[in-house]
Amino acid sequence: MRDVPPWREPVPAAGVMGEPRERGRFGGYGGRYAPESLVEACREVDEAFREARADPGFRGALAELLALHAGRPTPLTPARRLSRELGVRLYLKREDLTHTGSHKINNVLGQALLAARMGRRRLIAETGAGQHGVATATAAALLGLEATVFMGERDIERQGLNVFRMRMLGAEVVPVTTGSRTLKDATSEAMRHWVGATVDSHYCVGSVIGPDPYPWMVREFQRVIGDEARGQCAAELRTGVPDHVVACVGGGSNAAGTFAGFADTPARLVGVEAEGGAGAARGRLGVLHGCRSLFLQDDDGQIVEPHSIAAGLDYPGVGPEHAHLRDLGRARYATVTDEEAVGAAVRLARTEGIVPALESAHALAWVIREAGGGELPAGSTVLMTLSGRGDKDISTLKELV
Amino acid sequence: MTDILAPGAVERHLRARRDTGRGLLMPYVTGGIAPGWTRYLEAFAEAGADAIEVGLPFSDPTLDGATIQQASETALARGASTRRILADLAEGRDPGVPLVASTYYNLVLHDGPEAFCAALRRAGVGGLIVPDLPVHEADELADAAAAAGIDLALLASPATPQPRLAEISRRSRGFVYAVSLMGTTGERAALAASAAELTARIRRGTDRPVLLGFGISTPDQAREARRHADGVVVGAAVMRRVLDGAGPDDLRDFLATLRQALDQE
Ligand SMILES: Cc1ncc(COP(=O)(O)O)c(C=O)c1O
């Protein structure tokens, strides 16, 4: 493997993936690098989140929405045929089976409830694959809020189905025509828009990025993945805890939520990035979209435009907590190519009858590539988060398969 | 050792001019926007600018509206970079008024705050604005800037609550940059109502020069802004003209109308 530091034995350290330090810091990363006009709005979100989280009424309302609307808990599915072929024991945490078809709904239901509690009437969101946009449009409809979703023009082309779904749900989809016309630019545009709309709108950030408290808050709303999986593994695995916990990483929310359930166990945590969007594996220190983290940059410090077949991984950086976990050696970050991801998607479809999202297929591609080798010895138990279903990618896959 | 509380050259210059009763004018240009772009600086000075803001373009200008986004993209496509822009400044003719660089924090972190500030200093830049660096994150840069003799000006917004506003005014150097409205940079039809209230709140706590920026595009708006603040920053109105092909002479004429408006008030 290139560019990846060697394993350190995972230390079940107390405090890893707990509350961030003062000013939203994860080690040297994170913070609230927001324009002054957004600082007060971030503080209000932080205060509201802390109150809500301590309020049994809020927690109960969220648990009920997750169960009755989103369909949680999601199953842990043993991938029996593929496991036999690979020589490892692979279990899939089925976020693809949630309502709207990806883990994004977990975070959005939390933030939408929070926004309603704060008296906001509208949600603003950025989206890449459209999954976060669809989840935001869904939660807005459910709670009687408006939704404005910013989406890069290029993503609008390749994720047409989700654009239609958002509009069907009553959301306004705003095409973003600047820069690479993908997730990075949609995020910039959503932030610009929020500056002028803080009084009545909540910015519903879709991953563990952005200014404090977002990276922490989004991880906490996604923690349900890891907490459920931890319990399911305890019930179903002989060892109780898997040897490896694997998830794909765009900004890193499904991975952070999954890892949070296992940070204090001996499980090895692996985040899998797209070759062309590998912030954790190849980024350098920088500040973008409100936080200090690792970003792909050129020699002049300009952000490099990422390229991935998976629109949800087409982000040039990674959430600050992942940068910190990388430095600690608590998690490691690998990359796979577009071809490997497409191959993995097809293989899962044909061995298990599941068509995964291209994002999720990246995590699987790593498992397939490393199974039986030094990274993932034969006989290992692997928990992999299958972050979403592949329906949205059918038109992309049609051209390739 | 530098006295880190002493204001630097930019602030001394602006205070001295302000104290003569003059309304301050700080036009903006995106560095590297066109071949020979430093001639805009000379034209700005000739039109009566009191300081000039030089943008170091960043790929993701999250607080800028369409005009300055486009200017940044154009400059980067021409091969502009911090290093080349600072080299152009070092080689160009001294416009005779202080230069204030503005950029996003990623470009400051790229070589580190100390190296960045030292490079500004070598290029003859005396001040710095970083719109995505709020006061509570500013320690490392404030120290490096002070050590290099660079005035780090902080931004205040209509949403900034009072105790924080006092901290911004206290820790800002050069001037306090009052963001006139809740929005991005870009021309507006009228001066926002929030501008008067914000400048009044800032002035209650400091006698540092206060410059109003964001949206100020016409002589009338400059005149009105002058009633509340010590002066104005004019960015998008300049850059829209530059993007439309206006040369240094055209910009000198445009800025002269703003100068005149400020002098009348
Ligand atoms: C199915 C799916 N998985 C993963 C991601 C990547 O996001 P994150 O890294 O925040 O989980 C996305 C983003 O759009 C997605 O739709």
C-alpha cells in the first residue's frame, strides 16, 4: 500500500471519538473557521444541539422518527457467498435499507428536528450524489419545513433520478455552475447562501465537515450506525467484536458513525477513499468550508478538483476527526480506483443480490482487494457499512457494465 | 522585539488621514487579474485611494459573490499565485499608499503564518484581511503578523454580538472591517440598513478607523457610508469593470467619482 502509515496496534483509548476539545478541536484539526457573519449562527446550533441532546424528549422524538419513518434498526447481513469466495467473514451493516436509501437520513432527521426546535422554517443543504439532498427534502416534507438544495451541475447530470426525487418532495434544487460543478462547489454555494439566511434557515451539513459543531454533531447523529452494529456484532459474532471495521469516506460521516461504535474496541478501523478524492490518504493541512483538516491541494495551496465515479466521494478533503484518527493511528485510510469500485458493485450484485451505491462499493473493493493478504488475513471477521443502495447509480453503471 | 500592541504602518497612515477629516477610500483589485495588473494600483493611488486591497485569489472563495469569484477564477487561470503576485508587487512601482493583502486562510497556512507574513513584508505589503479567520481562531496569525509588522484587520458583522464586537475592535489592527450586510461580496442597489447600526456599535468601543465594505458600489452609497464610517472598501464594483475590460485609466475615472463623493460629505 502506498502513502499509508503502518498499523499501530489499536489502543482502546478513553476519549477517542468522545466530545471534541475546546473550540471543536480534534487534535490539531477542526475549529470554527467560519466568516464572522456565520459565527453566531454556529454558536446557536452548538447551543441548541447540546440542549437537545440532553433532553429526553428530543432523544425520544428522534428515536421514534428513526424507527417509524426511516426503518431503523437496519439489519446486519452476513454476506455468505462472497465471504466463502474471499475467505473472510464479511458482515454488511445495511444502511441501504433505510428510507431514502442511504445513511444520510440518520443525520438529516436529527438536524431537521433540531432546526424545528430552533424555530427555523427552512433547511439549506449541499449534495453530491443527491442522497443527502433527498434525505433533506424528505425530512423537510415530514416536518413541514422548506428545503433548498445546492447541487453541482455535473452531479445534476449524473444523478438525475435524485434530482427528480428532491423536486417531487417539494424541495428547490439550485444548480451550481462554478468550479468543478460538484460537491465542493455546492458546499461553497450553500455556505454563501446561509450567510444571507441565518435568521430563518438552518444549514443542514451532510457530512462530518464544516465549522464546529457540525463535524461532532453529524458524527453523533450517525453514531446510531455504530451503536446498532456493536450490539448486533455482540449478538452474532463468536468474538463479539469484528477484527476489521470498514466504511467508505467522502467527508466521512458513515465512517465516523460506524467507527464511533467501535473506537473503544480492538477492532481495526479502515476508511476507504476514492483514488481521486483521497483527502485523508493524500491531503495536506488546510482550511476549507469552516474547518481545519486535510485537503488535496496543489503546490500553490489551491484546492485540487477531485475526480471520482462516485459523486458522494467527489470531495477534496476529509472531516477533521478522520484527520485526527489518522494521526493517532487509530484508523487508517486506503484508496481504491473507479474500476475497482465498479467491479465490487457488480460482484456484490451477483453474489449477494444487493446493488450497492458506488460510494459503498469503494469500501467493498478494499475488502475484496485485501482479503487473504497482510492487511486482511484469511479468516478475519469484517464489518462493512453498506452506506447506500445503487439505484441512483444505474445510469452510470449502465455505461460501464 | 516588536511591541505586539503597537499599530503598524497601515493604521498610523489611516489614522493620520482620518484625523484630517478625510473620508478613507480603499479600492480592491484581484492580484494577477491581467498582464501588467500592478498599473491598476498606480491608477487607484492617483484617484485618491488611501490604501489598496490586493486579493490573493483562492480556488474556493466562500465569502465572495459572483464577481470576485469570477475574478479569482480568471486570475488563477492566468497562472496567478501568491508567490507571483507578491513578486509583481515587489517589482512594480510603489503606489505610495499602503497595500493590504486579502485572502483565505488556506493560503496563509500553506507555508505557515510566519513565512506568509514575512513574504508579505518583503513585497511591501503592510496589512492583511482573512475573511474566513474569525477572532477566536486568529491567535497564531495575529502573533505572526505582529512579529512581521503586518496589520491584521479583523472583520465585524451585523450578527456579531456586543462583547465579541469589542474583542474584535480591540484586537484588529489597521482598521476594523465592518461588513455592511449579511451576505457575500457583490454590488448592491443600496447601502444596507445594517451598516449604520453596526458602525455605531463598533465606534462605541474603539477609535480605530472603521471601514465599511461589501456592496458599496456608487458615489451615493459611498457618501452615505461616510456618514457612519471613516471610509469605504470598494471591491466588486471595481472588479466588474475590470472583468468587462476597463483599464487603469477607466478605473481612475470611476474611483475619482467615489473620491469626490467622500470629499463632499
Ligand atoms: C451512499 C453514500 N455513501 C457515502 C457517501 C459519502 O459521504 P460520507 O463520507 O459523509 O459518509 C455518500 C454521499 O453522498 C453517499 O450517498
